[in-house]
Amino acid sequence: MFSDLECDYINPIDLCNKLNQFVLPEMAAHAFLFFMFLINGSWLAMLLNLPLVVYNIQKVTSSRHMYDATEIFRTLSQHKKECFFKLGFYLVMFFYFLYRMIVALIAADS
């Protein structure tokens, strides 16, 4: 989406309207998973997710969680870095949870 903005395929207002509808649900889903790890006692998974939860809470409390159409060009590189970081984080966590699921299935079979 950010590359569409750079190439001028989408205007900033449409981009922000499209992205802003996913910001809070993504943060809420991540906080819910963190809470479930806390209740379940999955301490390693909880600790691995703690930095991103704290970062999300900090963004919400400082009112920087929504994309602003008037400042999107000025903060575009920061938003792109954040998206790539989150993509990498979620990819690593996916393979970690896949590994933990396979280990649990093998342990249950034995």
C-alpha cells in the first residue's frame, strides 16, 4: 500500500482510510493473544510478544496509532520500516508456534 502511495497510484486520504480500519483490530488481536499466553502460562511466548505489545500500548496512549493523511509523506519511511518489522516479527512467531505445535503433537503421541 505504501508503494502505491509512492508511485501515486492512490491518494493519501484513501490510503489512510483503508489502513486505519485495520490498526486497532490488529493491536486488539495481538493484545488478546498476549493475554491468552499470560493466562495459559506460556511464559516464553508471552515474553517474545511483550515488546510489540508495549510498543502498541505506547502508540495508542500517545495517539500516534492512526495514519494521518496530511503527514503521511513525511512519515512514510518510518511507517514502511514499522510494517517490515511487524511482518518479520509475525513471520518468526508463526514458525515458532508451528514448531511448538509439532513438538506438542509428537509429545502427545509418545
